[in-house]
Amino acid sequence: MKVFSLYLGVTNDCDLRCTYCMRPKEVKYMSEEVARGAINWFIDQIPGKAPRVDLTFWGGEPCLNEIAILSAIDEIECRFPGKATFTISTNGYAFPDTLFKHIVDNGKRWNVQVSIDGTKESHNKSRRTQEGKGSFDQSLATLKKLRDICHTGVRATIAPWNVHRLFEDLKYLRLLTPNFNVRPMFQASWKDKHYDMLREGLFQFADYEIGKVKAGFEPCKMIAYPFSNCGIQFTGLCGAGREMVYVDTEGTIWPCADHQDLGKHPLGHIDTPELDMGSKRLFEALSVENFIGCRQCTAVSCTCCHALNLSQTNCELLPPEGYCRAMRIFGEFYIYIEAMLNDLGYEHGIPYQHNNIFFEDGSLSLLIKDGNKILGRQYRDINAATLDTLLRVGTLLERLKDEETRCSD
């Protein structure tokens, strides 16, 4: 196991009462000792001369435990000076002053992700205070306060009760910042109509985004996200338990926070140098090759979350159909807008040379219908360059004909 990224779950407490979150049975805060111990354990795991390491603060709402955050930063700066980058995922409701000062002094090494679910109406419907009031104004103020001094972005959650406003919410986020990302949450019940709304909202936004690019704007980060990751080494599989681990408030090491929530596959403890070999081998052996139905999937933005699989189907290798359905819609969206941007001279690049999962053995032929449609999405004024972008995999046309023949048989 080569660990390059550490997530510190500094508390499971939160100052908001979002509709899609469950309150913990027992509120816990990480101590300074555990925070420093986690850093020392982490540094001992870093292989060779790593150019940098990533430290992410997680919750609950991590800003509620500023002491543990600053203790961890102090420890890693002593042991690994100047080489750590820091990320915090926050609701932005109450951002502490001391942490803000550290970000001001080290802005280039900080990435702050603020949770904002779109417009004020959409955000306040889901993200409310303990008193039932909306949190939008405070979250927006935090984002504006930070975005000129460090790397900032917005994380938005799509749920059945707000997906009908998806296009309006995405347009608002696009005006707010070019760096945002959205993901559905699957603890709620999605119905056919919600998937239809998801598809419609994404493709409305795709056409809107193309218009923005034609008007001189750079493509937003949401568009480049799945492809920029691929430019490093994309495996289509989350790195939990392999390149990254999560340490909870007690010092227990988990593949990720979701595994801690499930109580499944603890890897060890920061006070014990050796990891649990059974769990370690399990995560080292996980491969998309073994995931049921994933090998030929077209969902280019999916990370094959084994924790989600475990929670929904009780099997790490079996994805839930609802999740797959949503990710395939996102896959259509990304491929569609990538092709359109390619026509405008942009090459975020569908990473054929790196992605050996979704685009080899003719799997891309699943996207081609009558040479003019992609998963049922009709292209407007599609040209040879766009088709070339989509068919840049060996002799795909011949494979397509063979596949159609097999299907007809």
C-alpha cells in the first residue's frame, strides 16, 4: 500500500441539520494527540521521495475542531516541511479566524471546498441550521472571502427534491465560480422521473456551457473534471484503502469515511505500525476488472465506489442499479460536451491513452447509434472532427459492425 493522501475525520459533529444527513448517535472530536499521532503514522507510510502529500480535513463539519486541524498542520510542517497540500470540505457556515489566517499565509497550498447546492432557494431547502433557518448567506460569504486567496471550489448535492431545478442551479454555480462539481446522493429514493430530470438538466446546462465558451469564457472545471483526473493515471476506481486512508476521531484507520460509517474493513490503528493484512489485501486486489458490469461501462466520471456498493447491495463488487443509471447519464453528458468543445478547439481530451477500462475492446461502440447518436442523444451538425474524437480507438468502426451483427443474431 502506497499512501499519498490522508483524510482526517476531526469530528462527526455539525452545526447544520441538512435534510440528507443523519446525526451521529454520539458526537466525537479528535484530540490534539490523535491528530499528531495520525500525521506521524501517515508520514511513515509515504513511499520514497514523494514530491508532495495531501492532507484533507473531514467531518461532520471539520471547522468545529480547529484545534485538531492546526495541530495536524503543525506536525506535518515539522516532519514534512513545505511539501504538504491541504484540503478542507466545509459547509462554510462558521469559518474560524485562526484557520483563515493560515490559509492567507499559505494560500497556494490550500484547497477549500464549500458546499453550496445552487441558488439560495435550492440551498436553503436542504441545508438549514439547528433552528431551521437557511445557511446560504453565510456559506456564500465564506466562499467569497476565500476565493481570492486560495484554490476554492463548490460541491453541490443533487437529490430527488431539488433535481427539478438542476439547470437553474448549475447556471448559478457557473456564474459563481468556474470550479464546481455536483453529485447525486443515493440515500433517498430516486424514481424514473428524477432520472429524466437529471438528464434534461445536465444537457440543458451542456448547451448553455457551449454558449458561454463560444462567448469567450473558459470551460468550467465541472466539464474537465473526469478527463483531467485521467491525465495522471485513471483506473476508474476510487483510491480508498490503496493510495488514501481515513483516520477517525479515535485513531482507527479506515479506507474512507464511508467505510467507517458502515463499520466495515478497518485497516488498523495509528498506534500499531502494521495494517490488517486481510483488509489490506482486499483493497489492493480490487479492480474494475472484477466489478460486476463495470468493465464495459460508459460512465467516464464514475469511481466505482466500493463503499456505496457495500452499503446498497452488501457486495463491494456489485454496484446498485440506481447509482449506475445516474453515472451513465453523467457519462453521456461528459462525452457530449467533450465532443462539442473539441469542435471549438478545446482538448481536455477523452483520455484514450490512459483509460484502458471504458474505451478499449470496442466498448465505445456502445455509444454509437447510426453514426449520429450517442446513447440516444442526437448531435446537431456533427462533423467529421467530432466523430473522429469519438472513434479514436483502433478499428472501432469494424468492431461496431461486428457488435451489431452479434446483437442482431
